[in-house]
Amino acid sequence: MRGADAVARTLRAAGVTRIFTLSGNQIMPVFDACLEADIDLLHVRQEAAAVHMADAWGRLTGQPGVALVTAGPGFANTLTGLYVATISESPLVLLSGCAPMGQHAKGAFQAMAQAEIASHVSKASWTAESPSGLPNDIRKALDIATSGRPGPVHIALPFNTVDNEIDSPEDALVSDDVDPLSERIIGDSDAALVLSELRSAKTPLILAGSMMMRGEGPSTLADLSATTGAPVVQMESPRGTNDPALGAFAEVLAEADLIALIGKKLDFTLKMGTSPDVRPDCRFIQIDPDSSAIDLTRRNVGDEQRVALSIVADPLPSTRRIVELATGHVPESGWADEVNSAVSYRPATWTDMRAEQGQPLHSYEVAAAIQSYLDEDPTSIFICDGGEWGQWAQACITAPTRILNGPAGSIGTSIPFALAARLARPDARIVTVLGDGTAGFHVMEYDTAVRYDIPFIAVVGNDAAWNAEFQIQLREYGDERLVGCELLPSRYDRVAEALGGHGEHVDSASDLAPALQRAGASDLPALVNVNLARDAAPVVRRGTDTPQASSAMLH
């Protein structure tokens, strides 16, 4: 038995039935081994797409998606995907072929310090050292990816570790050298303190990070809110307090006298906890699996008296335990209603935002049409990339399941995410939203979607610009200093058609709903190309019904 066979059999024994991959010399033994292990290889057009698909798979299923790429340049293409998954706290395992052990210092083909490079953008990274150790490497990677704060794990697979025979194949799959990482659950005394602090505060907030927004996380947080009276706000956008999907959240954040960070870092998304965004006398509670996140809070707050309680523990089981221990009546307060009202607030005048006949459509009316389409399916999935159009979509569209590009602020994930979502949820109605700049990253994955019969709908807001940067230049430097942001009004719908998919071109609001219906009925990977106005992302402020241009123009 080769090392490659051990890799494939260990993955299959762990429940992995599909690998997102792109072929290359150094991983051919693993390709061969997957045939015997009954693992399907979904072959993409660019390595980053494979990692993005594994990322979305992990977010939707809770089980690590697995990506497999070749050495050198193939591996290098995955780094953005690893970073996005790390910041989004998404479990996945990346396996990369690499130069044979013992040959890196001899000028081997595509030799690169892959494990070291990946360590900066992943939760863990190492090089497999022997064929017989590969099963333990795989089990360890799967365990690390899902324990504590979930994240991507990378293993470099030297060619001679996967191509060589294992000395004792009968022992290769039964080693007990790897002990599963156990959950760390809050102690009962600390749980009682958390309850006491949240119940005694006048204006408490529970803020949750990405890891608590999937699976049982939202329902467990809702239970915590019910037992404490403290409202929950979930944050997953790089725009943080200015996230238009959170309405007027920034206004109530500034009133909070206690913030409970549940798997949420006190980072740039919360302006590092500084005034005036956060009250200078606001106190903090934190439950986090990483001591480094707690250290970050202490540094940013700068006053030990304001850190009421910090606990290194896994947020989900710890929150569940706090709820289990809760007793007594929670006095009613108008604070929770005020927070929920602020977060759900949208200016009433948005509904009047319509393009004049013959003009590019406004982002709101496109989002409204997508919302109507998604509302027809109670299991629908909304996927959204970044950019100004993406911010409008995130602010205006809701769905039972939502996947965003995440706090990394990267773009390009939307099409690969949609492919993985269709595989994870075969019967759901799926719409992914992206800009025309973003379309250039992975539009070739329509070829992948057609080859594997993976239907979904992408709505490309085509404003013929890198609009986020265009808006920055317009605001900061004036319209006479606009440079490097123009694109052609390209027909991305025809690109999808050329690759075997279904295309729609829309330049009238009345055509939006029929185009979405035709796209869905085609049962093909579909792309709806919409002639979109160059709208600046909204910033929601109560007291005005006019959406303001965003001051945080991130991708």
C-alpha cells in the first residue's frame, strides 16, 4: 500500500466522499488512490476555487471540506482561499503535493517552503514526513480544523511520501497516536458569573463571531438572550459597525454598558473597542477558544477593571452550559427591543429607489427582485461577495441560509461558494451575488459547473467599474482624478453561455423577475447580467431617510 492509498482510505473512513481539486504532477498518486477509496474528485479550473469550495462546504455542513492541489505555483494559488477561511473561521483541510523529502536543498522541481508559507494564513500547517505517518496526519488535520475556533489546516505531501510503499500496511490505519481534541467547557462558577453580569447590566450586548453563526450557534445564542434579556448581534462583515446589513447597530453599540464577546474578537470590526464607538466605561466579558483573542481584548481595552470576565473555552458548548444553568425570572426591558429595532432599521425611502426608463438599475430594486425569488423557497441560500453592490444586497436580502465573503474583505468567493452550496444542499434555491469586477476571478468555474451538472444562479451587478475604489476616488479626490477603475460593460451572460450555461441580460426592472425564473427553470448554471448604476454602498443612520455613501469602502 502506498502512502497515497493511506491518505485516501483515511479520508474515506472519516466520511469524506468528495475532494475539490486541480490536477498536477505531484498529486497523481492521490488521484489514483481515490478511485479505490470511492472518493469523487471535483476538478476545478483554478486552485483558489478548490479552497473556496472546501470553505463553503465546511460552513454549510460543519465537516471540513477537503481541497487537493499540486506543488509550487498550484499551492501558491490557494493562499487567498486559506486566508479567507481562517478569518471566516471555516473548517477545511488543504493537501498540497510538494517536492520529495530530501530534495528541497538540491534544486528540486517546484520546491517551495509550503508548510512555512501556509502557516501564516492557516490554523495549522506542516509537512508529512513518512508514508506510514500519513493516516495520523490526516486525522490530526481533520480534528484541528473543527476544534476550538474552526479554521483551515494544511499538509504538504512530499511526492515520495505518497508514492512510496508503507513498510507495515497492516498498521497504517489503526494507529492510536492521535487523541481527539476534547471540548473545553466553561465551569459552573464562571457560568454563574456570566449570567449575573448580563442580567445586572442595564444595556448589555452579546456579540457573536463567525464561528457562532452556523449549525446550532444561532439557536443557542437565542436561548442565551432569552435567559439573560441581553440582545444578540451577529457580526461577519469586514465593515463591522458600518455593516449596512446591521442597520443602525452603531448607534446602540455606543450605548452598551456591557459587551459579551462570544467567539468574537475585539478587532477592527468593533473599532478596537475605542470611544466614541464604544463607551469609555463599557465593560467586557469574553468566552473564546484562543487565549490570543483574550490578550487582544486586554490590549485594546487597556484597563483591567473593564474586563469583567475572560474565559478560555469553546463558545458553543459553553453557551449551552450557561443556558442550562440559568434559573429565575428575567425582568423585561425595552433595551432588547431597541437593539433589534436598530439592527432591522432600513430607511423608508429605499423602496422608492427606482431607475428612470433607459437608465441603469438601482441596487435596491435588483435586490428586491432577488428577495422575491428567494422567498419562494423556504430552504433558499443567499451567497454574496463584497463591493458596493454586495453591500446593498447584504443589507436588503435575507434567506434561511446566508454565506458571505467574510471579515477578510476578499472578493472572488461567490461563484465557487455557489457550486459547493449546490452540492451540500441539492434541493435548495441558490442565488449568488457579485460585481462585474469579481466576475473576472472565477467565471471559468462555469465550465466546472457544466461538467458536473451543478445548477445555480449568479446575479452580476454590472456597473462597468471597480466601484468600491471608484467611490473612494470620487469622494476623496474628486471626479477629475478618477483613474484605474473603469471596466467594459462586458456581457458576462454570454461568457456563461459559451461555457455551456444559461445567460440572461437585464437592463429593465420589469425584466428582472422573468429573467430569474427562466434562469432557475433552465436547470443549468445560470448568470444574470444586470446593467447596474454605480451606487455607493449605504450607511444606515436613523433620523435620515437618505442612504449615505459608505466611509469604509472595502471590497
